[in-house]
Amino acid sequence: MSLLNDLSHIFGEAFEQAGLDRTLGTVVVSQRPDLGQFQCNGALPAAKTAGRLPREIAQDIVNRVQADDRFAFLSLAGPGFINIRLTDGFLAREMQVVADDPRYGVSEVRPLRVLVDYGGPNVAKEMHAGHLRATIIGDSLKRISRYLGHDTLGDVHFGDWGTQMGMLIIEIAHRHPELPFFDPDYEGEYPMIDITLDDLETMYPLVSARCAENLEEAERARIATFELQQGRAGYRALWQQLHDTSMAAHRRDFASLGVEFDLWDGESTVHNRIGPMIQRLIRSGVVTDSEGAVVITIDQPGDKTDMPPFLVAKSDGGYLYSTTDLATVEQRVDDLSRRLLLYVVDARQSFHFEQVFRAARRSGIAPESVGLEHIKFGTMNGPDGKPFQTRKGGVLKLRDLISMVTEAADNRLSEADIAQEYPDAERAEIARKVGLAALKFGDLSNHRASNYLFDLDRFASFEGKTGPYLQYSAVRIKSILRNAEEAGLSPGPLVPPSVETERNLLLYLARLPEVLERTFELRAPNHVAEYAYDLATQFNRFYEECHILRETDPARQASWLKLVALTLGELDLLLDLLGIEVPERM
Ligand code: ARG
């Protein structure tokens, strides 16, 4: 149910009665609130096909809907726009339906089977800011998709199958000559080595620098990776330990961000499909042999940049990032029956995804009916305008980032004198939630494709367009309802609004379904963030003007409380869709 849908329906019928297409009756929120609350622009395109004057058609439509008690006024503007203002009675009736609908804002379109690929950390590496952005944006898109009623899976797509694995395995061999991992004849149980993600993290850059400098070493790592992929037992056993150690650390990080995945899959998950996939591609004649390598031609007429063939397997039989991504498309389409794949990954991987998607189409792995989209995002920058780093110039670990925002939140709570007298544990929990809200909202309030400045002072503020401001607003609204309840008052049916701030709040609440729909269509959570902020602002205006506890008309008072409850419901929902938790009190 949505107010705009209802209005479009009313106008659509009028167009139909006038012998015109009913889709012309689409009603939108007015761009010019001074002229009307809504507008219908269908008379212009109608005039073209009907060969009549647009103003004449518009007048005809107005005459047909005018008799109604639903419209306070309908006026013509320009060449044939219809400006619409609702009666307060109609607005209240419509919003009462919303108030009674637990599935308000849920999409009426056909449910899709969606998979969101986001997060994407790698073995032996701490998550960095890029993975953080993927996580925050992907999690929000997953939540929105789900709320709209789409069957949605989230996959972490762990980077666990590349050359870094071979490099690390060789390195550990050198450090532990006594261990049996490298003995090809060993048949016993493999020992557990004592290694942490921190150890791997220190080891990784050293090894990778050596491989970059020394061709022989790079070659050894390549062979080790190949043998690992082919199934050499000792390598697989060691790989498993490195995988599990890294994954456990990443899982902890995701948990501290409040993010869950349905699938903890990775590049290695699809390894066993690759051989059969290549066989199928060879049989169907899609791939060609290019000096021993298996490739798919993916260039198209009209290409502006050079599109080299897509490499499915190297001439030595080794697999790459592109190989696992192609096989993963197949797994998602065939085994998981997904029809829309959203890859929330750094914009710098655009070329890679363009190649993978083209290869998936050319090979028939993803038919046209399956949507393949790279949901690109920009970088989170430091004050120097470059991708955010620590003061020493290193990659900021997610855990340290979280401690940093929690501390900033804690300071802000003291400054604003919020939650100071609460028990320590509760206060710490509030600081954690506020810190995460600062981080997530700071990110999600920007369009994902833009680069933004990580400005913790601004993000953690309780004033302005911030996560903490919205949390605080929600908590305050909760306490308004609690206080009313203690005074023996409860929400009742909506009555027609009598003042502008109240009317505006109702109109604002009515926008939810369209906002969610549009956010998902554009895969852009910043629209939800924006709307949540505007809603809080509209609420504050209403609350300043309408003194609920002092109101003498009980019906109006109860209606106002209903409006408060509706606002809280929406705000809670919007914050939840952004992955932001609201404390019980603050
Ligand atoms: N592990 C990759 C990285 O760190 C991101 C994975 C994104 N997902 C994918 N299906 N390629 O860049």
C-alpha cells in the first residue's frame, strides 16, 4: 500500500475513462511544494498520441476527479501539469491504513532471487577501509532487498585461493624445516602450527616484496599455488589452517560491526567446478586455445577500450581470480538459483567485472535473464585527500578503527552529557552503538560511487546529518511515548491534521514505499540515509509546535501520539536498514 500508488490509481482511472492509457495517471511528489503537494504530468505525453491540446486533456482529467472529497484543490499549471493538494481528511484516512499495515513499504513487485557479494576480505590480510565500505554498503543493500520481500543471500566471498597462498606456504616451509607439510610421502596427521593473523600479516608483505624482486622466488610461489590447487595433501592441510585462522579473525570483525553472512564462501569454494566448467566450455566451442591458455573472446563492436580475451586458465593450467569468479557465477546461477547478482566491490575493479560479466554472457553461464551488476564504490579518504591510512602511513585495521570510533563516541557522550549516570557496562554499550552509527552513517550518507573524507569529529557529532543525531532522535521519541504512557495516554486513530507541521509529517511518512523502491532500484542506500534525516527534521518541527501533553482535545492528542509512534516505527526501520542499532535509552 502506498499513497502515491493510490493517487496514481485514481488518476489512472480518470485517464482511462477519457479513453487514454491509465499509466499516464502516475502521480509524483511535487517539485514545487508552493503549488501543490503532488503532481500528475500525464496530459503532456497523452496529448502527443491523442492529437489534443495538453491543457484540454488536463482539464478533462481534473473534471473527472474533482467531484471527490479527496482533493482540496486541483489546478492546472504550465502547458498541462496538474497540481494536487489533498484534503486533510483524505490524508488522515490514507495514513490510518498505513498505520494498520505491518508490511508498510514492502514492495508489490515480483520477488527476485538476489545474491549480494560483499565484504571480500583475504586470507592473511586484515580488513582495510575498502573491505569496510563493501561491508557497510553491502549489508545495507541486503537488508533493503530483504525488507522489500526479495529472497536475498549475502556471501562474504573470501579471497583464499590466489598466489598469496603459495607464497605463504613456501615461507612457512622455510621457517619450519622440521614439519611434514612439504614431505610428499607423508601420510600421517598433520600437526597444528602456532600462527595468528598478526603473524600472517607481518609475514605477508615481506614475502610478497621478495617475490616481486626475485623471479625465482615468484616462480616457486606460483608452482606452490598450482600444486595447492591441484590438491597436494600437505599444502591443503596448511592452507586449511591459514584459512581458518584468517576467517576466525574476520568473523570476529564482522560480528563487531553487527554484520552477518548467509554464506561464508570464498574463491576456493568453487574449485571443484572449474575443471568440469572448462570441459563444458571446450565442448561448446566457446573457448579458444591461446598458446596453451584457455580464453574466451569478449570484445564487442563499439568497444572504446581494448578488451583482451578473458583468461579462464593459464597455459600451465593454473587458475586466477577471473577463473574463480566465472565459476562462482555458475554456482550462484545453477546451484543457488539466483537471478540477480550484486557485487559490492571497489570501483577500481570495474574492468575485472566487465570482463567476468562479458565472459559469463558469452559462455552462456549467465543467461540474459540473470542480472549481473558491479555495485562500485569510491574510496574513504584521509585529510590529505588520499585513501585513509594510519598516522604512520599503514593500513588501518578494522579493529583499530572500531576502537577509534568507539572512543570518539564516548567523548561525545561526555561532552553532550548523555548517558553519564548509567552503569558502566550500559554506557560502554551505548558508546559502541553510537560509534558504529557514526561510522556507518558517515559512509552511507554519501553516494557510494563518490570518494568521501573520513571526518570522525563530524561523523560522531550529535548535531547535523549524522548517525548519532538520528539515534538520539529515535531514543528521544521512544521516551516521549514512554512519558505519555506513564501519564495514562495512548495513541488513537489519526484525525485530520490541523497545522502545517503535522500535515507535512504525515506527507513525509507517506513517502516510505517510494523511497525504499528507489533506493533499491539505484542500489544506493544514501537515499534511505537522506530520508531518515529529513524525517527526523520534520518530526522535530512538528514536536516543537504541537504540545502533546498539554493538548486539551483527547482525540487530537491520541492522534498526535499515533503520529509519534508512526515516526518511531519508520525511523527504527530506516536505521535498521542502514545497519544502525538504536539503544533503549540514552
Ligand atoms: N577479495 C577481493 C579483494 O580483496 C574482493 C572480492 C570481491 N568479490 C568477488 N566476487 N570478486 O579485492
